[in-house]
Amino acid sequence: MIDPSSLVDQYCHGILRTELGLGTFEAQLARTEGPPAPGTTLFDTQTGFAVRRWCPPLLGLEPHCPPALYLARRRELGFLEAGRRLLRGSGITTYLVDTGLPGDLTPPDEMAGAGGGEAREIVRLELLAEQVADTSGTVESFLANLAESVHAAAAHAVAFTSVAGVRHGLALAPEPPGPGEVRGAAGRWLGDRRVGGELTDPVLLRHLLWIAVASGLPVQLHAGLGEPGARTDRTDPVLLTDFVRATAGLGAHLVLLHGYPYHRHAAHLAGVFPHVYADAGAALVRTGARAATVLAEILELAPFGKILFSSGAGGLPELHVVGAQLFREALARVLGDWVAEGAWSPDDAQRVAGMIAAGNARRVYGL
Amino acid sequence: MIDPSSLVDQYCHGILRTELGLGTFEAQLARTEGPPAPGTTLFDTQTGFAVRRWCPPLLGLEPHCPPALYLARRRELGFLEAGRRLLRGSGITTYLVDTGLPGDLTPPDEMAGAGGGEAREIVRLELLAEQVADTSGTVESFLANLAESVHAAAAHAVAFTSVAGVRHGLALAPEPPGPGEVRGAAGRWLGDRRVGGELTDPVLLRHLLWIAVASGLPVQLHAGLGEPGARTDRTDPVLLTDFVRATAGLGAHLVLLHGYPYHRHAAHLAGVFPHVYADAGAALVRTGARAATVLAEILELAPFGKILFSSGAGGLPELHVVGAQLFREALARVLGDWVAEGAWSPDDAQRVAGMIAAGNARRVYGL
Amino acid sequence: MIDPSSLVDQYCHGILRTELGLGTFEAQLARTEGPPAPGTTLFDTQTGFAVRRWCPPLLGLEPHCPPALYLARRRELGFLEAGRRLLRGSGITTYLVDTGLPGDLTPPDEMAGAGGGEAREIVRLELLAEQVADTSGTVESFLANLAESVHAAAAHAVAFTSVAGVRHGLALAPEPPGPGEVRGAAGRWLGDRRVGGELTDPVLLRHLLWIAVASGLPVQLHAGLGEPGARTDRTDPVLLTDFVRATAGLGAHLVLLHGYPYHRHAAHLAGVFPHVYADAGAALVRTGARAATVLAEILELAPFGKILFSSGAGGLPELHVVGAQLFREALARVLGDWVAEGAWSPDDAQRVAGMIAAGNARRVYGL
């Protein structure tokens, strides 16, 4: 049985600090535009079925028990105790936490406490820029404060993450924007903007990416499925090819998050460019019983030293559990089959499992 | 053994009312541009092999018997009796029939009679518009008659279907065209048009879609593989994202037909938008022995309440048989494996099988 | 056990005529932009693992032995003897060799000698044009010499191959460029060009394709993964649809090489157009333990008389071995499973295996 001894979750979020009912729980199972269609429920999805498979036993119930029974037990324990049991049952030993989502989510130190592991922060670039904009009076102070904030974040964070693909699409001009261009874009954005306004300007998104790359910290780029209603084709990681080439040799790693349904494209880039890495994570939580196949598709072109586990989970600790369990089971099945067929040696399989589960992340993020 | 008790074919055509020889039968097995290459035959395809597997036993022959033997037996029985035996052997209990294909095909009532089941009509929007154009003298009368025809069709049909993606591509402007724009486009089209001329104008294609949506009936959109020589990338359902968002909340369901090779994209849209549904059908007939995998790929992101079986068959009743048998076998294998692995409970698997085979279609089409 | 008796490799290159160390050997395992990332090795890829599985036994070692041990044994035998043992162990009986790659690679006659089989030449169109440009003084002489060179090559070569997709992208205007357009483009290219300069002008790339098509020889078009840093989406074979239609009925076969990750699209074109063929080759070498799945994906839509084996190998004879072994094993597994499930008959499976392995290539290339 191939089973890695530790699991570094290279990308997740905190969990909700509120008690959940059946409806509010269900709404966290998928990212949709609008409520479920009449006559349907989000429990009837791969994610819903995976939650019902893996989580009830961690709270003392039978696998696949009805959602209402599970939610009743969860409330009986309280969200704090349920969260503690679930996270500790996930097998994740280190959480890298993107703190850039809205909502009452646990920060990294609480994730570490609840999960009985370590936690480090990932800083979301666009949120950082929006926070700087909220407190900067002029274009000059905004740009100076932004540079300083990225520099300061680089001192404590373990990585930056960017949702430029979701905000604008990944077909960004590959070179860094010039100083005049950046000042012009900043002026227009700050002039039009109300407090809390989102950053979607492509010049500023590129500027952010380049100052993040210059910091030397790994930069995680969202690709493939992202915001529910976004045009998925605009986040095909192949669109990043020229940006990736432009950032080669500068010392920063680029990590392509999610990827699905373009995960084979992400794996290809990880194979071609030394500084590019592919995620094997969020896609598994979404595809449930199909996780082994999706993982195997990533393993086609991506060198084994370039693949990193994540859960992509947030909101519900159930999603951390599902992400970790599906990954572990998929890894054991896929690599185990290859060993059984004689395609891989048992030693190689065990070694590669450890790399994808934790070793590659430790090297890339300097853990 | 997971096996749904009834099967609603949400999209098919009638069958040919003529006796067929080896060559005319072969030509119906695939949609190509030109005859098979020298030295090859369309029987050497997944569809051809699937027909040879499933159909000979229904006519009293061994599976995989040579095509010539099968055709001889088919002619011996006569196309009427052969069609009756085949359709009744398919297990399909309800046929939703797109009556918009040319050729001497059985209408819905004959499908019901031959198949021993029920049948309802699906109205093809572009054909309706062409028929209205053939009998309308002016732009004003064309537009008025079109609105009336759609309204009248909505009273008896079970759904509309659109081949706008095949005619123009799915990258249509998402909003409804303005009245002046529609009148201008109608004037140009009617002015240039001879009787029977095809509708390809994007403004009129959009106008049609919007009046169909306004009728409240489900609208089926062809996506993925369609006309043999069409640019497949122009029918990627992801191109519909903005149109889908624009039609949310109006009360009409949108059903993405076919989808393959972009069926994962169609499944994603079905997961995100409450009013979008994904087809699990025509792709199976085309991919034969690979049907279980293609079905499983659709089951990754599409909620189980949003997937609808179809055969996509037409011309040959053999294709209805193959569509139904491949679907049933694929469903039993895919869900059965997940139950065997512990990923799904047996009860859930049986329930989901019934939903995809018939229950979802009954709800969406009000059967 | 389904196993074809002979194997025609419809697309490969010669092998290096130099002794290799661990680093120079590793660099041949993948096409990358830059050396492997620190802490990673190209041996930790599907190709690396497949080489370690299949090749050591041909040199008297255990499968999966460490790379250093393998390389030591290889040097001990010498590259000539090692190459001879490997090629003869591949099972390939005929090599169609693209002679258009740079480097000290064995020409076809040496491949035949070392491999104990036959070999024929494939002429790379762009290299031919560059060689003609190196020795032509004027636009008129260049164009006349080019036509003559293609004509002369057609007399001895077995096919032409084009990398227009890699050089420019496959979204080429479908019709042949006019004479004035060609002269203008040739004038600009020859005027700017230094000896050895690459041909990337889209007008001249199209001109080359059309004179190759006119020669009547099969034309192989690179699609999908090609040069490491190329924008993969620009080589999606679906972009060729209009060019394919424009060349229908002219007598020349078009063979879509590689295809992956768009191999389902290539298979679709092979299914629609009588003169189009799909490759089942290079993708297997890259995807290793996943070869059976990738082959099965090609077998979804491509008629079985339209699929051709290749190794796509070059540089290392190990890649010819891996290409052939992965293909043979994948074919036996995929078709064997379908026979076991009752989907295919044993006779059909054996017959189709022979077609894909050798028969189709013999017919298409007139071997």
C-alpha cells in the first residue's frame, strides 16, 4: 500500500467559524450562480457524495448517512469540535492558507491549532493591492505602498497567489508594464474606485505579478475552473506560455493551481519550464470518485518533481478531509496499479508518492 | 446490477422508411465529408462494431456477425419488422423526436408505434424559421408569423432545439438583438433567399433563441461534434457562458446536447447554472467501447440531477439500440465500480441511475 | 494475446552517433526550455520510467535499474552495439525517418542496418526550402528550384512532413497563396535572411504545403505538442479544418502527427475526412504508464483504418524501444479488454491491431 507519511496542503483556505444548517452547509459544497435547480440538491454531486463517504465516520456515524443526520451530529458536537475532529482526521500535516477570501474564516494560526499541524500564510496579491488602495491618497503613494507591502508580505508569507486569470483572463501581455503605463492605470483605477472596489485592470494585474516575481517567493496562479460564471477558456494555462517564458531564470517558482479541465496543459508547462509546477488538488475535490483518473492525467506530462498536492478547500473542514482522502486514495490506486503492471518499480512509486504529497512542496516553499 | 427500469431518450430522430443495402446502411453509420477512404469501411469504427455487437441478436443472429449477413437478414425481415424488433429491443420507453432532419424519417407517432412506447416532438428552430420564410411575403409578416409559429409549437412540442452553434458558432452575442437589428437582418435574409435557403444569420439565430426562451419550453443547444465539417472549436459550450448567464432566471431550461469532445465543459456549465443541463448520449454512440469513460467524464462536474440520457440516433433504428445499450452498460459499469470501491452507496447509485435514465428528463420536460 | 507480427514506425528520427554520459542522456529524455529544476531530474518522468522499464533487459540488466548503472552498461557496450541491440529489440520492422532534425543522427540506411529492418526517408518541407534558399540567388530561381526540389524529393521519399504549425500555428489561410503573394513573401524572406535562417513566413509555409500536396505524396502535419515553448493551443488540429477541406479530393493523404493533448480532435478529423489520418505514437512515449488510455482516446472517433503507429523517437534508440513497447502493450491491453467485455470480437481485435501496427501505413505510404 503506497501511502505518504505526511501531507503538505499547498493551497487551502480557513474554515467557517459559525454553526451551519442543512442549507448553508449545502451552499458550501459547490460554487454556483444561484441556488440549486428545483428538484435537485448539491449533495447529489461528486463532492457531496465524497463528503458523505469520508466525513461521517470522523464524527462517529456510518459512511453515506443522510445529510440531515450528518448535520444534526455536526451541530451536536459544535462547529469547533467538529472542525477539530475533521481536520485532525484529514491527515494533513501542514496547511498553506490563502487568507484572501472574504467571510469569517479561521486564520492560519487557528488552522494549525484546530488541525494539530503547522500552517503558513499565502498572500493574495489582488486583495493586498485593494487594501493598499483603500489607504493611499495618491498614485505615487499607492505605488510606493504597494511595493512596500509586497516586500513586507514576502518576509512572512510562504507564497503569493494571483487571481488575475479569473479577474481578466490569462491572456495577459507577457512583459512587465512600463512605469508610465502603470502610473496611468493606477490613476484611472484609483480615480474611479470606491473603497473595497475590485482590481480588474490588466496593467495593474501584470504589475502585481511582476513585483511578486521580483520578490523571489513562489507565485501561485489560478487556472482552469475558478469563479463559477467565468469563461473557463480564458483561464486555460496555455495562455500563460509567453508570460512563463518571460519569467524564466528570475528565481521565482510559478505554481499553476487547479488547472482542470485544462490540467493536461498545466502539466505540459510544468514539463517544459524548469520554474513551473502543477497542482494536483482542487480538481480532485470537485471530481470525487473520478479523482484517480484526473490525478493520472496530471501524471502524464508533469515531471514527478513538479507536482504538488493541495486540497483547495475552504469554508467547510469537510472539504479538507475530502481533498486529502481522495488524493491519498487516488495516489495509492494509480501508482499501485502501475507497480502491479510492472510499469513502475515499488521503490519509485513510494518515492514519487512522498514527493507529490509533501517533498516537492517542502523544497518549493522552503518549509 | 444497476439497471434503470425505464429510459427516456431526450433527443433522437426518426428512422428511415426504406430498404437499405450494404452501402446505404454503411453511409448512415457516421457523418462524414465524402465516402470512406479506399481500403477502409465505416463498419471499422466504434459505432460499426457496437452495431455488430448489439443488433444481430435482436434479429436472431450471432453478435459480431459479418455486415453482409446482417444486412441480408435485415432485408429478409423487411425494414418495418426489423425496425420494430430493434426499437422494442432498445429498452427505450419514451422518445423525444427532433423532426427537423431532412429525409423520409418516421414522425413521432410512428416511432411510438414501432417502438411500443411514447413519443413527443422536439421542434427545430431554424427549420421552423425557414418554413415561415417560405410562406411570408414581407419582413413584418415573417416576424409576426415566426413569433406565432414558435408560440403554436410551444403548445404541442416538448422542447425546442437549436443548431445555431453548427450554423454560426456558439460565440453569439449574449443579449437579445434589438427590434431594428432583427428587422434589418430579416430584410437582408429574405431579400437574398431562395425557397428552402438555410438560416445562418447570427442576428436571426439569436432572435430565434430568445423567443424560444421566452416560450418557457426547454431549449436544446447543439454543442461539440455536429455537422461533419464544422470547426469543432466553434461549438465549445464554454462559448455560451455569457448567453447562459443572460438567460438565467427566465424560467426556461437550457440543455447542452452532445458536448463531446468538450463534454467536461458542458458538465461544468450544468454545475454552475441552475437552468443548464448536460446530455449523456450522442457521444456514447460515437465512442462505442469507450462509452463508460466518456459517461464518467460527464459525471465529474455535472450534478446528478442535471444529466439526461439521449441516443442522438436517427436514420437507423440500430443507432437507437446502440445508444440505449451502451448507455445502460456504461451506467452499470461506472456506478457499479464506484459502489464496489465504497465511493458511492448502493442506494445512491440506484437512485442516480434512475435520475439520469428517466427521472431528470421527466422533470425537465414535464412528461 | 493480441500482438501484431510487424510494426511500421511511420514517423521517427535517426539516433545519435556519439557516446553519452548521464547528463547528455537525460537531456534527450524530454524537450524542455532549460535544464531540470534544482532537486528534480528528467528521469523522474513517464518517459524516464518507461526507459528504465523496457531498456535495461535488452542490455542484460534488470528492469528499473538505476540510471547510472544503465549508462555504465551502455558505454561498456559502446553506442553502436547498444543501438543495435536496442533497435533490434524494439520489434520495429520498418522505419520512416524524418531526416530534417539537426545533430549527428543516423540516416535511414544506417537505421535499417542497425535495426535489421527497412527504412525510408521522410523529407521535411521547411528544411528543404531553407536549403534551396541557401543556394538560390533570386526570387525566381528560389521558387523554381523549390518546385524542382519538392518534385525530386517526391521521387525517392515516402512522405513529406511539415512543421508549419510549430513555426506559425495551424490557423493558416486554407487556400493556396496566389503567385504574386508568394513572390512578394519570398522576396521579403530572402532579402532579410542570413544563411541557415528559419522559414516562418505563413505565405511560404502555405505555398510549401500546397506544392507538397500537389506531389501526391502523403503530407504529415505536426499538431499538438511540438517545440517545447510553443503555444500549444496554436497547434490544435481543429484549426486545420478548412485547409483539410480545401485539400480533399486532390489525391494526397494528410497525416496528423502527435495530436496530444488534442488527439481526440485529430481523431475526429480522421473520422470526417477521407484523406485524413491520425497518429498513435509520440504521445505514448511522453505519457508512459498512461499509454493505454491515450491510445484508447484516439480509438474513440478515428476509424480503425485511419490510425497509424509511430514512435516519434529520435536521438536515443531507447525512445524507439519505448515507443514500440508501450504501443504494443497498450494495444494488447485496450483491445484485449474490449474482447473480454464482449464489445469486440477476437477476430476483429486481431485484424484492427494489424491495421494500426502496419497495414494502414503500408497502404498509405505504398510500402
